[in-house]
Amino acid sequence: MMSNYVDILLTAREKLIAQRRDLAASLAGDYQRGHTDERRAQFIEVQLTVEAIDRAVDDERAAYGTEAAGCETRM
């Protein structure tokens, strides 16, 4: 059962990584007042969420020990 939670977390992480890449591409463009500032805040929020998911995956694996050994973590 724990593996299902890890799989869900990793799926969410993959989606956030794609979103982070899109935001980074937007930030790499020319500065646009308001737009760039909003994208920067979104980038930071996404990055913090990715880090929180990484901690949640580690926590799930620690809580269930060897049952999680076959699951992949960070991409």
C-alpha cells in the first residue's frame, strides 16, 4: 500500500517539474513588469513544493522500511 502513496507523490512531482521548466523558460525571457515577478513567485512556490514532496517520499519510505526499497525516488 505504501508504494501507491509513493507513486502518487512521484507523479505529482513529475508534473511540478514540468511546470517548473515552463516557468524557468518564461523567466529566461525579457523582463515584463508584473508578469516576470508573478512567474518568479510561482517558480519559488513550485520549487518548495517539489522539495516538500521529496521529504514526503523519504518519510513514506522510512515509515515502511524495506517495503519501499523497489521504488524510484528523485528523477
